[in-house]
Amino acid sequence: MYKNLTTTAVLGVIAVILGAFGAHALKTKLAPEALDSFETAVRYQFFHVLLLLFVNSFTGFTNKEKNKISYFMIAGIVLFSGSIYLIHLANVPAKAIWFVTPLGGILLAVSWSLLAFSFLKRVRKN
């Protein structure tokens, strides 16, 4: 659990740094559409960092559930947001990694689904 929380904290720090970087340094360097895309990556990362904090702090989940949800979510953040960061910060052509961003989105959706199933299991028990 602490490994997940540590990873979550690091992802949070990265989101803060990249959010500030995007708001200040990239404002004049990226086209408005590219800046919107970058901001979407930061926003999704922040949303999922907050969800990771909840998942790993919630006492109603087993460690196995926390790990499973966290692994999918962390992989989703890295692939979804990370691919967008690569496109805009490292000038990696979007055509070269076109499949990575949607794959990250799928992993994020899977992690939300796992979260829903974990709650549904508890509803059925009560």
C-alpha cells in the first residue's frame, strides 16, 4: 500500500510541475490546440492521482483490490498522459505512438470498472 501511495505522491508532484510548466513556459511555445491537449493530460493525471489517494486510503478495500486498481490506473496515467507529454515536450510524432494514448485511456476505464466492481461486491454482501 505504501508503494502505491509513494507512486501516487510522485505522480502528483509531476502533475504540479508539468501543470505549472504548461501554464507558463509552454503558453508561448505551443499552439492553442496543443496546449489544450497538454492541459488535458495534466488534468487527467490530477484526477487519477486523487482517485489513487482515495483507493489506497480506503479501508474497505483489500490490499489485493488496492493493488489491482492502482496498477491499472498508474499504467493508464503513464500511457495516456505520458504519451501526450512525449508528443508535446519531446516532439515525438503522434503518428509514431498513436496507439499509446487510447490504450492508456482504456486502462483508466478498466481501473474505474474495477473500482465499481469492488463497490458492487460490498453492496451484494450487505
